[in-house]
Amino acid sequence: MIIQHWCTSHRFLRFLLLGFFLLSVLPLSAQEDDLRLELVDLDASAFPLVRVTLLTADGRSEPINDVSRLTVRENGVPVEDISVTHVPVGADFIFVLDANADFNNIDAGFEASRRDLVADSIKRFATNHMNSAGRDRVSIIVPDAQGGRFLLQDATRPQEVVEAIDAYQPESGGLTLLNAMINQALEHTAGQAGDGRFRSLMLFTDGGRLNQQLSYPLLVAQANDARSPIFVAILGAEADENELENAARLAIPTQGRTVHLQQPGSSDEIFRLWQQQSNPLQLQYRSLQRQSGRNEVKVNLGTLQVGDSFEIDLAAPLVMLEAEDTLIRRLGMAHDTPLATLQPTIVPLTIQVIWPDNLPRRVTDVRLIANAQLLPPPDTLVLDATNQLNYLWDVSQLNAGIQELTVQLTDELGYQGVSDPLAVEIAIERPPAPTPTATLEPETLTPSAIDLQQLFTLEQWIMLGVGFVVLFLLIWLLRRWRRRRHLSQGEALEEGVVEVETAVAHPEFTAMLEWENNTHPFIELSAKSYTFGSDPNNAQIVLNDPSVSRLHARIVRRDDSYWLTDEGSASGTFLNYERLTLTPRQLKTGDSIKFGRISLRFFIKPAGEK
């Protein structure tokens, strides 16, 4: 009875001492001394957008998600509008395997050996939690005669980790030189310090003899200096208070955790924590700084503060104005065409922006100035990928003369750039007005009286009447035959039938239409006017296609130029793939013309050229 009471009291005392120990070393979330705040990166390459990447951790290495406690100051001025996101940075992880004599054992109630549980746990980390883009670095240390060796060092691909742990076959032996192995791991992770990445170590051990194998004070100090928390996964069927205490003495003072590895997924909670630390916080804000110089950025988490600075050398943007042609011909189809309807009415201009400080930024205002007159801004102020902006210049009210153009551009920092002047000449071209000519009175001839009955006999009059009737019938039959011939040929041709009336060719040049697919002969335009359509009664050139209207379009020659007009067709007339209105458009060599679905190309060749 006394012995049983003593054992019970002794067990209670051990739990009580373990509780006091945990309370003495367990960090409280309210204590800011246990918080970790590191400035991983300060990026001002997209200034005035500034990005601050932070590594945060509480007393158990959990990232701090309550960003309301974070404050940012730039040059001492609080930054109000801050956006928060997480960015993939990566982390460094080291697995230390205490592969002692019991490592290959299969514990009671388990189907897999300790080695297999450890291997499956590490593979779960590689497959489910390791960064697939190669940002994480993973190492594995196993025992050897001198202490420890790297089974794998700084692997970045999950498959490397899986293959390495699958191939590992531990040698049976006694106690491992575990203190040397953990020291080797901490030295390795300390050598990776300075890049702001999260670093941690996980020890797989049975935990029962840690107090005999480890120099706790030295290892804890070394881990805290390297800012590398130690996590402990206890192997075996049970984790007794001695094993828990041994593991806690190593994990808790370094802001790590312990877990009993009863199945491969027992460590998933720790692996999820690691994955979160691989994607630290990034604060983004738009700088209020408008002058060149050094900018100090400070971030506070309670009383903790980290900071860095960046240098900015700002310059006004360089602006250039470009036009496709500095001579703009505004054309009219008649001598009295109104100024507002002369073509073109809109002229595209290109605004090119160069950033001498290599800091592209938003444009807040663009103004085109023409002959000292300020014109409206463009529809959009967003530059394209080549830092260009298109401006549609309205010239509908401009008469002939020289226009001096400049562009004034302002960016979001208030810097302003002005282009060099660009001189553009506007020419007005209309056909000349008709010249009045004198009216000549025709000579009046007085016919002599003729007795028509003396010219023809009655029989001759009858024959003359019959001849007129026969002539009328022949003309009518000829027109019907020609129309049927067009229709029959149209059934055999894909793009239509062409009937051209003959005329005298121009002595200096020849104009013609060529079929796009070269399935039909050229159409020579030798007359002054041609009509196109599907009805032989309305069109000189017949195009037998359902998309062609009865009277579809017209081509007219004026002096040495040809003009194309749509006659109100249903499917439209297109010049260079632009649909025409009822306003005539001048044709040039090589122009593409479409009547409905029929495609032709217009050419002018000197007379005699083949």
C-alpha cells in the first residue's frame, strides 16, 4: 500500500513538475518578446507602388494574421491605404532522423514500422505542402559513424525528396550521435540566414533518451540565434511524460512544437504551418513621395520595429507626337462639298512616352494643343505595353493651312512632359465648279412641203409597218436571249457573270478590274461611267450573285481619276474592307473592292502595258 501510494504520488509529482516547466518556458501570445518580425524585401521597382514583404511569427511560429496591429511609416509619415496579400517566397526545412536500433521496429497496434511512418510523413510533406515551383529547400540528415550525414541537401523538387526517403535503408545500431546531428542541421540553416526566409527543423525520435543525448542549453541558444524553431515528432506506440518532457525542452524554448507520430498525417498541422510561412505577408501601398531622394520605411508590430530604405531619382516623362503623314488631304466629291463632310474627318496620332527614370507610372492627363488651342483629352489615358497612347484628332472643322501640334502629358506624381512641335499641313481638294458655256441656237431649216402619199404607196406603207413590228420583236427576243444567257452562265460560275458595254479606251492609260481568284478575265473600264448589279436592265456590268443588288454600285471616271459609289445596295460595297456610304471614294491602283460577296481588285496601267 505504501509502495503504491509512493508510486502514485511520484507520478503526480512528475506531471506537476512538467506542468511548471511548460508554464515557465511556454511563450504567451500577449508577450511581444515572443513575436518575430523580419523585413524580407523592400521593392520600389514599380514606384510609386511600394511592396514590403514581412516574415511574422508568434511564440509557436504561427504567422500573424491580424494585420491590424501592423503600421507603416514612410519618412515618418503614416501610410493609410495599405493592401495585404501573401506572396510565394519559399522556406528552408531540415528533417533529422534519429534512426537508432528501434527505428525499424513495428510497434504494438501498428501495421508499419517507425521507419515507414517517418518516410510516409516526409513524403506527405513533399507531395502536399512543398512549393511545386522550386522555392522551398529541403534537407534530410541521417546518422553515421561520425555523427550525421546529408541524405539530401537543399532539394527543391518534391520528387527528389520522395525518391531519397524511399531509397533510405537505415543500419541497425545503438544510440545515435543525435547532438552532433542537430548541431550539424543548425549550422546548415544558420548558413542560409540573411535572405528573410523561414527556416525550421523537425526531429523524428522516440524521445525517451533525449535528456542523455542532448546538450539542451547550447542547442536552444544555437537554434534561437539561427531563428530556426525545432519541431519534434515522437515515435512509438505511446508518448509518455518523460518523452513529452524531453521533446518540450527542445521545442518550446525555440518556438517549435511536439507531436506524437501515430500515423503519417499526424504532422500535417505542422506542415501546414510551414507552408503558410513559405508565403509571407506582403504590404502594398502607393508612396506619397514626390521628390527624388532616400525614403525610409518603418514597419511596427506593437513595440517591434523593422525598417529599410530605398533611393528614388525621379524625372519628368519625355513625350513625342507622331503622325502617319504630315500632309492631310481633305477630299470632297463635289465642288460645293461642305467642310464638315470632307474626308477624312478624323486623323489618328500616336503619343510615345519615355520614362528616363525607368519608373513607368499612371498618366492622369493628356492634352493636344493645335495652334495654341487646347483640345479635349483622349478617350483613355492608359498606355499600352510599348508606352504608347492613340489620339483621334478631329479635323472636320479645319480648313486648309498649317497646324502646329504639341502634346502636354501629366503623370500621377505631377511631373509634366511636353512634346516638340509637329507641323501638319491640311490641304482641301474639291472638283472644280462647272464652267458655263454659250448656248448656240441651231440653224432653223424650213422644210419644203412634201406630200407623203407621193413618197410611198399603200403597199409600201404596210410593208414598212410590218418591218417595224419585226424589228421590235427581234430586239425584244435578243434582250431575252441575252438575259437567259447571263442566268445560265451564272449557274456555272461561282462568282457571277460580267457583261461589259464597249467604249473608247483612254489614250494614256487603261483602268481595269481583276477578279481576286483569277477565275474570269479582266474587266476593262474604258467608258466614263459603269454601273454594277444583277439586273441587265439596270447595270452595264452584270454580276449574277444573290449578294449583289439589282443596281449595286457605280464607277465614274473624272479626268484621270476613278470614283466608286455605292447605290444603296443591301449587302454593301466595300473599299479596302471599309463599307462605303453614298459618298464617292477615289480609287487607287491595288485597291480591293467587294460587291456583296464578289471580290475584285482595281488597277490603272499605262496604255500599251500588258
